[in-house]
Amino acid sequence: LDAKDNLYFNVSHQGDFVVLAAESSANVGIDVMKTEIKGNQTVAEFFHTMRRQFTSYEWQTIKQRPSERKQLEMFMRHWCLKESYVKALGVGIGLLKKLQSIEFHITPQSIELDSKTVAKDTKLFLDNKLCDDWCFEETKLDEEHQVAVALQRSNLLEENEVVENGSFTILTIGDLLPLSIPISSLDEQLWKTFETKRESPWKRCTSEEHRMFLYITIVVVTLVIYFKFWKKSTDHIVADSSKYVFITGCDSGFGLNTAKQLDSLGFTVIATCLTDEGEQTLRNSCSKNLHVIKMDVTDTKDVQDAYDYVKNTMKSEKDLWSVINNAGVSRIGPLDWQTLEEMKKMADVNLWGLIDVTKTFLPLLKMSGGHLINVSSIGGRLSLPYMGAYCASKFAVEAFTDALRVELCNWGIKTILVEPGFFKTNMIEKNVLGSQLEQMWSRLSEDKKLEYGEEFLKKTKDNMLSGVVDICASPNVHVVTEAIVDAVTSLNPKIRYVLGWDANLIWLWLSRLSSGVGDFLKRHISKIEIPDKLQRM
């Protein structure tokens, strides 16, 4: 080739192999794969995790091979072909809307690859249509490594021109060095000076143990930064209408905002509301692609009907991408003033309803390997005065989710907790909290009213409204919505999303203190008043 010729080239590496492909008249992509599974997964478990990456036809080709080794080899061959194709396109594999839209047909004549021949008859289909302008060249480098080259012919290129030119040459360092061209003349004095110098990059380290400690520290800090701040925030799916999201409790607040946001991104959202008013509000603010159904999470028949609706609405049982358990209720006030029925209702909605929805929709999540997102509360980490029954239900949600996260990981299901602090939603409005407290007071017996006194009611109400609403509650409700959307779209979502300045700066740290210190601080932060009866004693 002349030095001024334009070349399309691509490079890939795996282990000791670095592969390079170049072509002057076609877009080119190359990839090399090793037939192995990293980690302790079996072939069956690995295939289950990767089941969404190939079409039914491709899986049939893979699983027709006579042994697990041959099946894994065929899997890597298909993956190698897909990687080479997207490299030739110049896009990352994560940017393609649907990996299953790419389908490769391997002919029976080329079902076995070897290192002496190049297979050139594999065909590419996009959305079930044959792509005549693409050709692929495949071979083995050794018994464990295989390579694929993707070539897109230009309009001026004859069909067989690319196919007939392809060949693979393995070069070692011994082959390459004699062919190298120095960029400058040899300076022997410079080399002698360099050779005599002793490099000591860790001058402050006086022992091998110190150096090892520094190396480990650097590695740990790098990994923490990578997983917490970079990897978690960059790998996201592309939303489209083939991905369904089921959300409970969308009458207002977090559920309403999340349904609207996911609908605007392009997901097919199936939202549940408890009231006609909530249902109408959601319909008026979203696209026609959104589905709204009435459902009470405490009614098992409602939950089963919702499951049947979702299953019948989806085109495939693998389309349910996320289930978001958002429905919740709360009542804040002295435990002595709340009825057992009120406490049970909170548990029915916040805990048992969540468990019922989860168990009912679990078969579809197993099929899709999707995301299960449980909206808990920072009250699931720390129990606060006047919120004992509510926090008890959220503690149970956290325990249930922690166990489920481990149980479901082999199914490829990501189980996520969202833990908001106080936010200014309908549940944390002054008139709502004030009327709840007044209602509790009004039904107390006269003896109990005398026990606490009117002054206790007034001060408790003032402290609650000023402390919870004015100081702690954040108006930035979008923070929670954005976190739930991230949990839906991220390929590597966080296990827990702790949200709100109060949750991160006060309650989370308070939960880690000893009980004695924690109780002391809670009494002063919450300003627990002394009942009138105790003041008279």
C-alpha cells in the first residue's frame, strides 16, 4: 500500500493476542474471544444471565452443539461476530437499542472453525432482513481463541473482492522486531546514562510491606471511585416501548412523578392508582402509551388482576423490565394515640402489599432478568419518635429486600432499595400532619387527654411541623424521581439510594451510633415534650 492510502482499521485484544485488521475499501471491525467463563458460574447459569443478548434462532444454533464446551465455543463465536459488527459501525455495543435485532446465520459447512482455514459464509440479518453489504471472516488462532472480522463493502467494491483477500497472520515479538524502523539514530551515551540510574519510585517507603500497603490502598481507592462515582452512572439502557415498567401508588408524589418521567423517556409504563382522581391526573399528563389501572395493593385479587393485565398487554413474557413498589402510607404521632387498626393498615400497605406484588410479579421478572425496586425510607434504617409503627413497616421492607436481593441474583434480577429522607410530598404537608394529630387527639378518652394535656398537643404539633416540614423536608422531590429512574435504566444500579440532605447528613449517621447516644440525640432533635401528668407529679 502507498503511504497516502486511506485505511479503515480496527484492533482488539484478549490475553496474549492482539489482533489488527485493515482495509482500504471497506469499513472494518475485528474482535477476538477466548472460550471461557469468568467467575464460578456454570455454563447453564452463564447462558441464563446472557439469554437476552441473542435471538431464538441463535440460541438454537448454540444449544444444538453436542457438548457444553462446544456450546460455549459457539456462544463466544456469536458474541465475537456481534462485537466485530458494532466495531465496524463505530458504536459501542451498549448503544444499540436491541442487541437481539442483530442475528447471524452460520452455515453447516462452517459450523466447525479451525486455525488453518477462514470461514467466509456467515450471513448477517438485521430485523430479520439479510444484509448483503456485510461479509465476515472467521478463524481460530488456537484451541481457545477465535477471531472475527466484519467488513462492509462500499458501493464501488465488487462482492467477492473483500472476501477473497482475507487472511490471518500470527506475528510474535521475534517477527516484529526485525521489521521495526527506528525513529531516530542510536545514542549509546544516552543509553549508558539511563542504564546506570537506579529508579526508586517509593523513596519514602523503607520496606517491602510499606510499598505493598501503598499499592493496595491505591487499588482500593481506585475501585471505590470507579464503582461509586463512574461505573454506576455511565452504563444505562436505551429506553424504548418494548420495555415495560410496572409502578404502584401513582396517585401523587414519587409514583406520579416517576410514571411521568419514565413515560417521557419512551418506556411503556403501567401505573396503578387507588383513586379515580389520581387515575385521571395521570392520564391527563402522560402519553397514550401509558396504561393506568386501579389497584389496591392490600387486595390480593386486585394484584392478581393487575398481573394478568400486564402479562396480556406485553408482546413477550420477557418484556417486563422493572417493577417499582412505591405505594405507601404513613401516620405520625405518639404511639399511645394511634389505634392498632391504623398500625395494621400501615403494615398492610407498606409491607404486605409490597410482598404480595413482588411474589405475584416474580415469574415475569425471572423471565426478563429485570429490576425490582422497593421504595422504602430512611425510616427503614432508623426508628424515630412518633414514627414507630411506620418505621417498623419500613424496617421489615428492608429486611425482606436484603434477603430477596441475594436469593434473586442467580436469576439476573437486580433488587434495589430507595431510601428517601423527608420530602415535601402530600404525606408531609403541614395541614395533613396537623389534621392527623388533631384527629388522634379528638378520639382519646378524657382520662388520656388529662394525662397529656392541651399544652402537650400544641407543642408537639408545633415541634413536628417546624422540625419535619420547615427544617428537614426538602422541596426537591425530583431527586427521588431521578434516583428511581436511574435504578430503572442503569445496568449497574446501586443497591441502596439514600436520598435527601437530612438522610445523608443526620439520620444515616445517627443510625450508626450506640443506642444510648442515639436516644439522647433523638430526644433533643425531636424535642419530646413532657406530658402534663408527669409535670404535676
